[in-house]
Amino acid sequence: MGQSGQAGAAGDAAYFNMRDITGHNFVIEITRPEVIKEARDIVKSGEHKIVIGRIIKRPAFYNPQWDFHYNPDTISFADAAIEVCDATIPYVEDHLDEAGGPFLPGLYWCPWTGRLTEELTPR
């Protein structure tokens, strides 16, 4: 994926890079137009918002280095979130078999140190 993409007509997906405190990158697919707009506003302003959503325990074509991805239909942004859904990107990967129980209940993930850094263009 390249940088500085713009999703086309309503219903198209947009892709954003999220980087956490560990320095790892994680690509997020967003499909809802109002959430795409919000993500673009966050990237443009540099504002810190926590990405919240449910994970799916399998790789996605746009994020092949990780064995999980966000369900695009569940993504939202918040100023704060409960601690039980906080984990770094590599920690989720390393403990993916435990996700959905006491670790990331309901498969909700909200990495507190994650930051949207840019919008990406699919190649």
C-alpha cells in the first residue's frame, strides 16, 4: 500500500496505518463513510483518538504480517477506553489464542498507544 489515498464513492473502503508504542504498524480497513471522514480528520489534525473495534482472528490481505485484523464494520474512535481492551499490536499477536476470553473480552481491542499516522492507498 502506498500513502495519501482517498476512498472513492460511498461504500468504498479506506485504509489507515496505526502505529503503537512498540513502533509496529497495523493497517486498518474502514468501510463506513462517516468513520472514514472521522479517521481522515484525525490524521489531518494529529489528534490522539483510541481506535476501538472487534478483531477477527485471521489475516487480511492488507495486513498480511498479522494473524488478525479489525472487523471494518465495528471501528470507532474514542478519547478514552476501558483497560481490559488495551494491548499493543505484538501482544495481541502473541496471545491471539487467548483473545475473546478474559483477554480482550468479546474480541474488542482498543490499543491506548495506537495512533493513526496516515491514510494508505491499495496497490
